[in-house]
Amino acid sequence: MRLSRFFVDQPLSLGQHGLPEAQAHYIGRVLRLVVGDAVQLFDGSGQEFLGQLSEVGKKSVRVELTEQFDGQAESPLRVHLGQGLSRGERMDWAIQKATELGVAVITPVVSERCEVRLKDERADKRLSHWRQIAISACEQCGRSVLPVIHPPLLLSDWLRQTEADLKLVLHPVAEPLSSHPKPASLAFLIGPEGGLSETEVDQAKAAGFHAARLGPRVLRTETAPVVALSVAQQLWGDF
């Protein structure tokens, strides 16, 4: 039976810890775990903790952590994904799968053909929502470090700020990813629904990005990061 694994948004150490009410409800009422059941916790620092439930109530759960060890699921390839901002489930899917595929940093990028505009309170809510998607993906896939998810950024600002050994913009007419030497860090730019304009691709090239293609077919905005990250991990990462 697979060990139940949870992210705790506070620093962990060996010994007794109380868990937040929402997690207590999930552990006690949804999973129906009981005192003595083994659990595994992580706090995003790269450390993992094993322990047992010492108290399970309606609104409170306590766990005794007895073992600490280093997480093993982080890729040696550090990837910063600039993902064109898209609507609803498409953006959620891209963030979930990018997290599972080992991305280190995600920045939603606002470009010319973006159909979504987020401001103020709505942007804060979406950022919190995306972080929770990443947390759930880390819990499922075994990662001990959460990817950093930045607030949405204008494409021009992201191009100017982003640094990596190799910077790639996906484009249907270009050399394949395999034509590039192995980098220690990688930045991927992927367009929104409707793609990047030629002017934007030229802007990316002027900022040091190389055009790269994944194959003969044009992929959806939520499919492209899954394929791009999978190929990159196969070529230069831990696949």
C-alpha cells in the first residue's frame, strides 16, 4: 500500500507537529486514517519526513515525525518555463504537468494573442490556485521542492529578465531540440492559444533565445510544455 504523503506549509523537524484544519479534515474524514497510521510529510525544502499519526480528531491531527531524509526526485536540469497565459483548465493542466516533469520555475507570460487578462485580486486568486495545483502535483509525483510560480509578466519583461544557459522559443520552423548541446539550465518560451506572433518570436531571438521545434505537428498550448519538458528531460535531465 502506498504511503500517504502531504505537503505542510511550515518548516518541519523531528518530533510532534499539528497539521492545519483543512489537512486534518482530509486525513481524518476523507482518507479515514487513524492513530498509528504511517504518513510522509515534506515542507518544500527538499527534505522528507516519516512519522505516525498520534492524534486524529474532527478538526485537529497531530503527527510524530521520527525520520528525516533527503528527497530524490529533483531533476539536475533546472528549467524555467515561460508559459503563455491561457484560459482555465488549459493553464491548470500546463502547470500540473510541468510540475510533474520537474520544472523549477513557471512564469505565466502575457503576449499579444493572450485572451486572458488578470489584475489585482483576481490575479492573486489565480496565483494561489496555481500554487495549490503545483502542491498537489508534488504530493502525487514525489517531488520534495515546489516549483516557484511567479505572477503573470509581460512577454517583453520576461524576455529581458530571464537568464539560462540555453534559452529556447518553440517554433514550427526551426532546428530540433537535440541539435543543442547539454545545458545546466534551460528557459522555454511557449506561446498561448493562437501562438506567438512572428514579431514576438523575433523579440525572443533578439533576447538570446533560439528557435526550436518538437516535430512536424503544431501542438496546443497545454500540450507543448508536456512534450517539450519530456524531450528536454530525456536529452539532458533524469529520464
